[in-house]
Amino acid sequence: MPPGMPRDGLTDARRNPAWAPMTGSIPANILRLAALLAALALAACQTGGAGREGAGASGAAVAHVSQIRAAAGLPPLSPDRTLEKAAISQAAYMARSGKMEHTTGFGRDFATRMRSAGVAAPAAENLAHGRMEPQRLFAMWMASPGHRANMLDPRFSRYGLAHASDGNGQRYWAMVLGR
């Protein structure tokens, strides 16, 4: 028996399960680690891209939103970073899941999401899906009674608008309105 070898002939890995991941050849362990790191990098790219796209959509929509509100005799809405962050989060979720809905896959409804984002009630949300620019987006929302009511609600003074792409060029839009 070589010096330093335990009398029972078991290696530390067989005696102590905590060492088990270190058994096997070094190249196999390196390959496993490399595969794990590659998978983490891929996941970060998938979720990071959708979440950042459209971050400046609120500022780009000021003219559309102001025109809609002025035509109804209402004061303009101001872009708001907190509401925009909530819109970005929902747009990114919808793009990743491929679903246009107010409730996330974690069962978080609109009210729960707004509380978590620091948005006080009352608040409202308009969603849309498709390859469209803001002019068409707002025309569609104005043609829908529920979406129109949200944008013309006199209680609201601020908004956040965002979109995220699903990888196939489809945009998921979210607009959050608040006071």
C-alpha cells in the first residue's frame, strides 16, 4: 500500500460524498464546468436583451400621448421612469414567454406587480403585440374601448411605455399609467 493511503483503500471521494463531484478525470470536470458556464452565459443573453430593449419608448411617445389627451380636453401625461421600469418588466416577460397577458407565469397579477414596482394605485396597463410603430400602436389602443378609457382617465398624469422583441421580430408592448 502506498504511503499516505488509508488502510481501507477508499479515496476521500468515496469516504466523503462532498468530494464526489471532484472524482473522474480532470478533463471531464473541466468540460462539465465549461458547459455550465456556457449555459449561464446563454441564459443571461436571452433575458438581458429583451429586458433592455425599448427602455426609451416613453420619451419617443410624448407627442402621440399628448395629442390623444389634448383632443379629449385633458392635460398631457408625463413620462415616468418608475412606470417605464414596470412596463419594461412586463414587456420583457411577455417576449420571453410568448404570451400577451397581464398576469405573469408566477401568478403575479397586475396589482401585485405594481405594488412590487412601487407604483401606487390607481394605475392601469395597456398591452399589445405585433410589428408596429407607436403611431399604429396608439391608433389601435384608441380604437379599443378599454384601452382608450385607460389613456383618457383623468386621474392619470404619468405613463411608462416599453417594448421587447421575442427574437422573431415581434414586439410586445406595455404601457403603464398612473397618477
